[in-house]
Amino acid sequence: MTNTASDAAPPQPIVPGPSREALLGTISAGTGYALWGFSVIFYKQLMGVSPFEVLAHRSVWTVLLLVPAVWLLHRFGLFRAAVKDRKVLGALAMTAALIGSNWFVFIYSINASRVVETSLGYYINPLVSVLIGVLFLSEKLTRPQLAAVALAALGVANMTYAMGTLPWISLFLAFSFAAYGYLRKVTPVGPVEGLLVEMLVLLPASLAYLFWLEGTAGTSFMLGDPWTVFLLVMTGPMTAVPLLLFTYGAQRIRLATLGLMQYFAPTIQFLIAVKFYGEHLTQAHLVTFALIWTGLAIFSFDTWRRERELRRLARLGGAKEPL
């Protein structure tokens, strides 16, 4: 006996597979994070240049790279609108100070052979971002998130007790970048034109410092060997290119995927510091990293679980599942 239309099983929702856009987005974001991780090797080559001078060159060459990029991407109108809006400009002045100080401490930590502390800071950063969400965006912590934050706090307390002082490099990098992320999240400006405004805010002080340095001890750009000069020029692409890759990828992949990928950079930094630069891992380091990695594992699993539930609800509701 054949089935009638009323007897037929209801059609099952079609779950789309990974699209070409999602694949390109994953590759792009992953490459951006990898470049941020391997940038430790790049800045290690500039150990003979003071962190202040490296930071100044970073803003100068990033501006020179982003101006044509904004024009070619047809975002000059958005850039002009951001500059004319006093609230947006004020917020970007604050983010410029945050990212500039973050970059300085990052460069300093590499010069001082403290890359392990740098990686620790960027491992802590997602958990600090969660706390900022609770304090300023009225978000609520789930129990797994609360456990993850508590484990991170225990890790920092352990390192403080063992060292006899706060691990200020790790904490500064984590909190400054989390604060930067929060302010950029609530500021209505795109990543490319926003970064250009930030670099223009830093540009006068950078140029003034370079001109002062040239009139006293001389800059590494004028007195250095060709390799050093090339590396200083490349600080522009090393700043802008990972951001552009990250932005392209973030627009095309799921937030949960992007969240898990953010651990690429500190993992690469950690391995480079230990395996290639011979930075010493103490017992306190190992205990602290174990606590924070456990917290991140709980945090990541909770994020994945909640994302999977949202996808299930989207399928049941007939909505298109996010890539």
C-alpha cells in the first residue's frame, strides 16, 4: 500500500554545509591570529631599537598604509563621518591611548625576554572581556563562566605569591586590550577607518618624538642598517594586515569559531618563547598556566554548548543556520 501525502513524513530541515565564504573566512581569521602570534619573532629582530621608537614608527607606517587602503575600500566617507562626530572621535582618542600603551608593553616585553608573560596576558584577555561585559553591558555570568574567571583569578594570585609582585605585563595586556575591545564594540565605526583615526591621534606625538630623537641621539631609521630600516617600515603592514584579515574572517564565520581561534596567537607566542627563545618556565608559571588553561577549556566548552543550542533552535524555527 502506497503512502498518501498525509502519511508522508514531514520534510527534515536542510542543514547547510560550510560555504566557500565560511571557509575563506576561517582561513582569513586564522591567518590573522597566526600573524599576531608570529609577530613576536618580527619584533624580536628590533631589540636594538627602543620600544618608544618602534611604537612611533608603527603608527607612522600604519597611517601611510591605511590611507590608500581606506580610499581603495571606498570607506573614506565613513572615515570622514567618524572624524566629524565628536563623540566617536573622543572614543577613538581613548582607544588610541589604550592600543598604543598595549603595543608599547607588548614590544617592551619582547625586548625584555618576557614573552611567556605576554602570552599569559592574552590567554587571560577573553575572561577579562567577560567581566567587562558584566560590569558595563549588564551581561550575566553562567556558572561555567564564573568558574573560568575564578580559576584565572587563582592563577594570577598564585603568580603574584610566587613572584612577590603582580604579573603586571600580563595584567596590563589583558585589561588594556579588553577595555579597547569594549570601547570599539560600543563605538559606531568600522575597524579599518577606526584604526586609521586611532593612528592619526597617535601620529603627532610619534612624529614629535622621532624628530626630537633625530636631533639628539639619532633615530635607528637614519643610522641603522638596511635590515633595521626595512623592519621599521614593515611595522605598518605587521599592524594593518592581520587586522584586515581578522575583519574579513569575523564577518563570515560563527562567533563561537572566532572565539576559539583567538587562542592561536598566545599559544604560538608561548611555544616560541619556550622552544626558540629559551625563556624559563618556573613551577609557578606551570601552575598558573594550568589553572588558566583549565578555565579557558571550561569557558570554551560552555560557549560551544550554548552556540550549538542556538543553532538547534534556529533549525527548529526554520531560520537559516549561521555559518
